[in-house]
Amino acid sequence: MADTDTTAQPVLDLDALLASRTLLMVGGKGGVGKTTTASALAIRAADQGRKVLLVSTDPAHSLADAFNRPIGNSPTCLAPGLTALELDPDDEVEAYLDRVSAQMRRFATPDQFRELDKQLRLSRQSPGAQEAALLERISRLIDVDSRDYDLLIFDTAPTGHTLRLLSLPEVMAAWTQGLLRHSDKARKLGQVLGHLTPDKSVDSPLQDPTDHATAGLDSRSQEVADTLIARQRLFHRARRQLSDPVQTAFVFVLTPERLPILETQRAVASLTENGIPVAGAVVNRVLPDAADSAFFAARHARQQRHMEELAHALGALPRKDLPLQEDDIQGLEAIRAFAGLLGRSEERRVGKECRSRWS
């Protein structure tokens, strides 16, 4: 006789998240339907009367592909109440370095500036440059642009990139420290940077920058210090909101396959450790129970085993299962139809009784 023990599996209430949060991060492994899900959530929230900004941080520009229209690096209205924006990492790096260059020109001699400008040009392709630029833009979107919207939804880059972005905000100060190292006069500012990043730990952005002393600096050093402190305050406010479960939720999208399950399990643990509230997971492309061939039956049986593995890996994390669709989802109306699947449903029970009759 088959074991029929069951385990209660809480259902992720996406409508409640859309109604109650001001910031929603949607992440997951590439190719699992993350952009489609983020787009559907944005449309659903807009159709329910919220003013939504949908932001893509994915360099692949999948958002424009999903809506089948150009979007780009400036706000684009897609539907009543829904505006979208695609952040281009290369554009963000250029804009960020231009701001740094303009600031450094004020504090350096011509010879010093030529060396700094050379280092800036080299930094365009350096490790961490894109993360630093994107971090500042995302922080400003959360801190400033969010005032014009009821809800910000971020369609994030694939999981590994997103985790680096959310857990290493001190890269900005470390990168600036490398630039300032080329001037004797700038060496004095190393003390300022030391105040700003006392241990260069992941936790340092959560400390209040007003706790760092700048007493005893001359007026020029004080001006640079004030600029750096202002940036750190920006990160502090953004991280504080990201860590607030009342305002923020992170939703993972995955498919019932082994690699996405393992990656999601690790990512949930990492975000939880770093104080980012994870609300639940959307399991996409779940096969229907009906089968009309031995091949389909085998695929279904294997997926059911993965669904049980997934339930074990995610534990009590709320979950929403979405069925495999017959066709690609592209364009506003197709995404809106897909959004209809995101509504409330009854709590399911998962366990060995959920196995297919073919397993």
C-alpha cells in the first residue's frame, strides 16, 4: 500500500504581496520564466489600481522581448498605471564614471587628473564596475523614484549576479579608494574611507554613516568626505528598505528541475542570512496530469519526483505553482492572460500521494 502521508504546503498569496508591499524583487535562474512572471505581476498590480514601475536589471534586455516592444534606459509607459525601465549596465558604468570624473577634476591638479582619468578608462571593464554602477542606480530608484509610484518591481539578473549586487554594496567605497590612492594629498582621505568602511564587511552598509567621524579634516577633504558619506547614506537607506519585510518581498521563480531547485535553495539561504525577506517561490511550467504517450508519462513522473524534492528543499516557504503554457507568452495581452493565473487559490497538500499513477 502506498504511503499517503501529506505535508501542508502554504500557498504564496501574490495578490496580498501586490497590495501590501512597495518593493518586490523577482529573481531566479536564467530561463525559468522570471521576466514573464515579473511582467505579469506588474500588469496585475496596475490593473488593480496601483501605480507600478517595472525595472529590469538583466543585461539580456528580456523585458523588451516579453512585451514585444522597445523599452530602453528611460521610463516607458506600457499600460495605464504601468511604466517600465531597462537598466543597461554599460550605460550605468559610463554615467557613473562621468560623475566621478567631474568630481575628481575639482580636487586634482592637471597631472593628477590625467592619471585619474587613465584609471577611470581602465575601470570601465574592471571587476565590480557594473555592480557598483548598478548598485547606485538601483539605490536611487528605491530611495527617490519610488516616491512617484505605489510599487516598484525589479526583474533581477540571474541569481548569482543579484546576490553579489545585494550583498556587496561596500564595493563602491573600495573602488573609490583605489582611485584616490594615486595622489599624495589623497592619501589623507584614506582615513575618511577607513571611517566609511571600517571592516569592509557585508554588514557595513547597515551601519549608520553618521557614526563615522570626519573631525579634523581640511575643507577640501571635508567636501570629499561629505560626498562619500552622502553616497553611503543612500546605500544605508536602500538596504534598510530591502531588509524591511513590511515594505519588501523577494520572490523566486523556478521550474521543477534539479538545477533550478538547488540554485533556489542556496539563494534563499543566502538572502535570509543577509536579512532580505523572502516571501515565497513561483514554480513555473508544471506539467498537467493528463498524458497521451509513454514519453509524456515518463516526463511527468520525473517532474513529480522533482516537485517532492522541491517541497523538501524549500520547506515551509509559501509557493505558487503555474501550469506549462501551450505557447510562448509575448506581448501585453498574452502577459495579462498569464497574470490571471497568479490569483488566489486553495491551499494544496503535497506528499507521496501526489505521485503520478505512472511512477
